[in-house]
Amino acid sequence: MDDDDDDDDDDDDGKAHCHEFSGRQHSLKCATDFTSELDSALKEHLKNATVFKGTSKEIQNDLLQCMFEVCQDEIKAEIQTADYVSVIADETTDVSSMFQMVMVFRYVLSNGKPVERFWTFLNPSGQNAPILSACVKRTLEVVVSDKNKVVGQSYDGANVMSGSRSGVQTLVKQDYPFAYYVHCYAHKLNLIMSHATSQNKDVRIFFADLDEIPVFFSNSPQRVEVLNEIVGRRLPKASQIRWNFHSRKVEVVYEHKDSLIECLEKIEETSKHNPTITQARGIRLKMEQSVFQFWLQIFYLIMPHVDMLYSQLQKRNIDPVSVQTAVSCFEDAITTIRDKIDSVASQPEFLTGAEQRRKEDVKITRNVAAKEVCDVIINQAKERFFFTGHIAASNLYASENFSKFNHAFPERCLQESCDAYPFIEKTRLKTELEVIYMRKISEMCLVLYICWHS
């Protein structure tokens, strides 16, 4: 749909302004057209009016800006009456690939309903921690008058945002002391593995080669047919944000390595397409290399423990003790694997051909690299899973726990929450929670009574 009706196309400033709001202006135009189909008076006006239609980009942008300001005023009023608020920020790019930061507030309304409200887009002059934190602080200053009211901040796991020494969350917390940084635990685990596997060139090459295998087989029905015939199963594709996909891929390639090599050999022999033959040969040679087989063995040992921790961190009823226990078990498992590195590296199948003449150097180099990967995983796990107090607080308000808590109040969970957030009045919170648990159970009993007698 053409959004430039009734507009002056020669106004460069107008074009720039329209480009900034093009997505929103187009949405309003579509909404206006849709509404006119339901409202005959509006449709007649848009069709025949000669003085004011309100369809030019300047008028629509003015209307959108007025709506935006009204929404912001309402959000600000809600936040002023809320007891606590948290800020959520993320980076994105607009249609012109310009860097932007989106700001969202999360708080609880007076009726007890938690909400998340979009606040604005910002255009930071840079992407370093001081500039980004200054944007967050300026936004908070406009909306929140009491700094102790800000009890949380949530960003992605990039170092510039999550850094414990000079990241955005640290700089914001200097001015907002109770604004604890919260990040998705499953995403944290992904960051741990991403960090660990990016420290060594051979590991980066290994995962690049590993990703190439399912891509090769998925690009042709004929290759899939050969794969099904010899291996009997498909290969999971790569995912940059979910390490369980890497885990499945490592498992399948390790357990069907010989069959996959056989597949590639058959494709080399039967294919009449030169690029396919070249790709199949290249992947096969990589899979037969001792360095590929070594890292395949190492990550075949590591990945099941990553999967186990991932599953435990995704549980809805998780608590700080469970997190620490799961992370501790994970660290112990990785430490055990680290201690087994020497026996893995010394296996003859990883030292073939010319490497036999320098097997000691190869063994030492690979041992050191593999142990460094394990050390990074362990240290990153300790650092990223250090704070768990917010989990205890969230469990207090999980509705599925109300029935249990009504019979046995969660004293330990309450104490952990108070330790994490010292500004909480423990006695008052306990009284309020007891009322909530009792009221919720009473409401449920009333509903059951009505249903039973209806």
C-alpha cells in the first residue's frame, strides 16, 4: 500500500522523518483502512473529503506521537503507584540497520497483576557499557523517583551488558543498589558453552566442521536417501542459541561416525555432480582427522552433563538450593572429565600417520587445550550461577505452590528472599503471603463448591 498519498515527495527532511516512523505510519494507515470498512461514515469521509483526511505521513506521525505520549503518561502513573519496578533492555536494529535500544518496564498493578510495558526506543551514540548504562539511567530518572524502587534489571548475556566489573548492570547498580541483574539460566548455560568453545582455534574449527555435516545431508533428497539407507536417522541442524542441538549432533556423529563416513564414500562414488563430490570428500577427510575425532570424544563426554543441567534449570519449581546442587554436580562431572583427558588423548586411534613421529607433542598440546576448555566451563559456571536469591522470591508468588504453602509456610524460601533483598520487611511480607495463600485456597474451594452444586 502506498503511504505517500497527499505528501510532498520533494521534502528531504520529511522523507527522513517518514523513514524513522515508516513502520508505525504504515500500521496506522492499515488500521485506518480496516476501520473504514467497518464504519461507512469514515469510509465516505476518506473517499470524498477535500480538506482533511488525516492520511498524510506528517499527520499520521503526529497522531502516533500523541498516542505514544499518552501511553507513556499512563505507564508513568502506574509505576508511581507500584511498589517496585524492574527494567528490561535489549539491542536491536531498525529497517535501515541503525542500532537501537528498546526499553521495557515490568511492575505489578494495584490489582496484583504483573505487567510488562514498552517504554521507548533509544538511539545510543555507541555500544559500550558507559553509554548504554547512561541511556538506562536517564530513562529510569524520568520514570522512577525513588531509586530503591528499582529491584531488577534484565539484559542479554553479552559481556558489555552482564559484566560483573564494568558492565551495564554493574554501572546501573551503582545508582540503583537493589537493581539486581537477572538473566535466563538456560541462556546462561549457552553462554558458558559458547565462551568455553571459543577460546581455542581447534575447537572452533571442530564445531564449524561438525555444523557442516547436517547441512550437507539436508541440501539434497538424494543425500538424505543415502543417509537413511546407511545410518537410519537424520542429523539435527545447528542452533546458535540452544546447546542441546549441539549435544544431539555430537551424540549422533560420535555413535554413527563410521556409518557417516561410509555415506560420504558412497556419495563420492555415485554422484555425478562435481561440487557434491568435492564437499563429500572434504567432510570425510575432516572426519577422519585425528584432531576431529579427539574433540568429538571430549564433547561426547561433556554434552550429557550439559543436557542434564539444562533440563534442571528449566524446571518451574526450581529453588536456589536446587540450582546450587545442580551446578555443583555439573562442576564435579566436568572436573572428572578433566581428570580423564590424559587417557582420552593417549588412545592410538587419535594418533595416526605422521602424528606418530610427534605423538608426545600432539598429546601434550591436546591435553592442555582440552583441560583449558574444562576449566573455562567450571569457572564460568561458578561466576554466572553465583546469585540465585531471585529464584526464592519468585517461588513465593508461584500460584501452583499456594496450596502447599498454605499448609506449611515456606520459611526457608522467605529467609533466602530477605537475604537477597535486604529492604524487604520480613514480618509484613510473611503476613501478607499468609493472607494470599489462604485467600487463594478459599477462592478455589468456593469455585469447587459452586461447580459441585450447579
